[in-house]
Amino acid sequence: MNNDPAIVCLCGSTKFKPVFEKAIKEETLAGRIVVAPGFYTHYDGILVEPEVKVALDKLHLAKIDLCDVVLVINPGGYIGESTRNEIEYALSVGKPIRYWFKH
């Protein structure tokens, strides 16, 4: 039996930074290791070059590979294109999906 804490990867639009922060806190207090975006481009108004966006998306897929479960941050049921792609990838590699808000 493995007693290591579960690793949770948070996925969702970076415009929902406050919700990510709440999820990080709650998942951490529940004893889980949390992997999340390194920064919140949409919420913080950070512009990145297209090639940087591609690199960040690829990095996030690697985070999904590391995790035991994906937690989708989806206020109001919102799931954008990037998040949809991350969900599809996670499912393709056998990762279970949880949703912060029921959809």
C-alpha cells in the first residue's frame, strides 16, 4: 500500500486566479501535493509571445503526466479551449478528472 500523498494538477483558465488560490489551499490542507500554473497570464494581464504560450502549454501537459488526478477549475462551468485540450490529454493518458464546480 502506498501512503504517499496524491499529486493533483490544477487545470483551467488563468483568469480564475482567486479560485486557483482557494483550490491550492484546500487541496494542500487535505494533504495533497498541488501542481498548478506558474503564473496567471490572463488574470495578471501578462502578455506572452506565441512560442512562449506553446512552451507553457507543453509544460502543463508534463505536469499532468506527473499527477495522480486532474482538478479542473471551472467557475460557472467555463472550460476554454486550452483547458479542453488538457482534459482530453489527461483522459488519453488515463488520469482521472475532478471538477471544482459540478458541471
